[in-house]
Amino acid sequence: MAAFPDIPKIKFEGPDSDNPLAFQYYNPDEVVEGKTMKEHLRFSVVYWHTFRANGSDPFGAPTLNRPWEDGTDSVENAINRARVAFEFMEKLDAPFYAFHDRDVAPEGDTLAQSHENLDKIADVFEEEQKRTGIKLLWGTANMFSNPRFMHGAATSCNADVFAFAAAQVKKAMEVTHRLGGENYVFWGGREGYMNLYNTDMKREMDHLGQFLNMAVDYADEIGFKGTFLIEPKPKEPTKHQYDSDAAACINFLRAYGLMDRFKLNIETNHATLSGHTMMHELDYAGAQDCLGSIDANTGDLLLGWDTDQFPTDIYLTTQCMMAILKHGGLGLGGVNFDAKVRRESIDPIDLFYAHIGGMDAFARGLKIAAAIRADGGMQEFVDQRYSSWDAGIGKDIEAGKHDFKSLSEYMVNKGEADANASGRQEFLENYVNRFV
């Protein structure tokens, strides 16, 4: 029996449409900078927020109306939920999905039983993928919810917990590989500390590096060729997480010899919590050839925590797409809606409204970013601003022809630096507004 019997397949109707169950801007076949929107954006629906969130928060009970749920954590209910998920994604015309192992299958009384439960749901996923053509963007293991991970997983002070985490990731990687997953993600929700008084930071970091190298070795063993992704987040639930932002993650990857196998999965809400903008995190990762994928959401700056709201701010999506296009796209990654409907948006149809809005917002951001790039005015300004590096002393410095001694002689002879030019921030903000 269909879970969304009154919802048609969502189609592109154009910006003049007032149909809330249609795309105004996301036309999957429209070509932008030589690729279709579908190829650029690679939209993905997340399993955890979309199909497991119930509207509860630290101050209140569940609120969301999900008629397909029977109130149990049984394998049978999980199978039914999986069918519902693919019905939703098929009607939304989303090409990808993503999951944590414990989102899709109940944890058993033993690790072996948990593995068995996951295999049963993977059977359903495999069948539904073949039926619909929907693909797995990435899989991952939930190593933060169970109390065993209270001190972390790969960074736990308990060696048995490290071993348990290894077994759980091994299975999640096998299932991801079986389902044709194009990436595998690590999010260290509790890989960090609350207090340094009881923490051996170096030992924990070394263990985490060892753990990820084990994952690479096992991927080679089973033939998994997908990209490994690290997802930065500075805090919450721990006070400090080791994957705190893009720069910290990339430094970690270099330190432990993982740069050739890992890229980053950047999330807007996490960027905000780290004190950065999403554009900053994307540009930094791209500059280091580490931009892999994004979690598309936003936060409420008045709340200051990880609210995981759907992105509807066109300036935000434009800035995201400017950075993504600048660095050559997302490759095997995608625009993954790690976002949830609000606690007050209780009806199943609200899931469609939320995703349609996010997909349209990113489609508009893509078109605006491409138009800015085609116009060339912003790039021309940036090129001119750095023109002193294209000739003369600047060009020689970049070519390695100078040291402190020669530069000192140059400035002593010249006497003073050339005058600075205006950065024209307000001019450029007005320039972007012309396209938005």
C-alpha cells in the first residue's frame, strides 16, 4: 500500500508555476556549464532525518505524523520503512540517498544479530535500487548513539570499544560496497573530549589515524573504490571534536598519510558552528583538493546549535555553488539534504515541501553562480587585485627567486611599498545582487 497515495511524481513546471508540489527552478535536464543540473547537483535524501526523525527534542515528545510506522523497532517495521523511503525518493525524483547503519536496521542483542538485521534491510535496498534506479551516495556507521561510545569510538579509552567500532565499520563498508555506494563517510560525533584533565589527546589522535588506515586497507581488500569522506564539526555533542573544521581535518589527513584516499563532506550548519561560513570551508577544502561532497542545510543563528534546517537562502546556495564550480564540482559526491522538517511541520506532505524548496534553492544558486562566472566581472576584479604578483617582484617571489636578504635590498632601494587599492567589498556585494 502506498504511503503517499495523493502525491504525484514531482516535475519541473518553471518559475511561473504556483504548484507547491512542482519544481520552479530545478530542471534536471537543463545544461549549465556543460553539465545537466542533475549531474551538477547529485541530490541525495538522508535516511536518518527524513525517515527516522519523529519531532522529539530535549524538551518535548514526538510530534510527527508518520502513518507507516507501527511503533516498534522490529526488522519488519524497518523493511516497511525502507519501501516507504524509496516511494518518497522515486516521487521526488532524487537520484541518491545516504544512511547510517543503525538508521536503517535495528541494533540486535549481539553484534552478529545487528549484522544480520542490516543484511536483511540491504536485501530490500538492493531490490528497490534495481526497481527505481536510485543509487547510494554514501553509507556510514553510527558510532555515537549507543552508550558504549560515550568516550568515543576509534578514540575511546576502552580498547574493546575500538575493536567493536572496527567490526561495525567493517560491516557498514561491506554493505555500502554491495549496494554500489560511491562514498563512505566518517563523522566522529564523539571522537573528541569534554575535559582535557582525563584525556590523552595524542594517543587518541594516533588511534583515530590507525583506525582510518585500517579502513583503507580493508577497502582495498574487498575492492571498494569509492571515496572516503570526513565530515568536519567543531563541537556537539562533545566540547571539542577532533574533526573540528576543514583545516583541522586536512592537517590530520596529512599527518596520518591519508590524503590520497580521503576528501571532506562539508556541512553548512557545522561550518557555522566552527566560526566559518560555508563558502570558506568549501573554498579551503577545494584549494587543498579535498572537496568531496556537501551536507546541504542551514542553522538558525539566533539558536546557535545544530538545527539542521532545509536551505532556502539563495545567497547561501549561490555562494556554495560559486565555490563548488570554482573547484571543478563535487565528483562522486553530491548535495545531500542532511536536514529535517521542523517539529511543528507534522504531516508527511511537509517532507515534499521541504525537499522541493531545498532543490529549487540549489538550482537557483547553480544558475546564479554560473551567470556570475560567465559575466566575468568578479574574476576580473580579483585578477586585477592580485596583478602585482603577475609581473616584476611578485612574479619573481612566486618563482622562488628571492629570499629575505634580496627582498630587504629591494625595499631599501625602493623606499616604500606601492599604494594599496580599495577592496571594494560593497561594490562586489551589489554586483552579486544584480544576478540574484
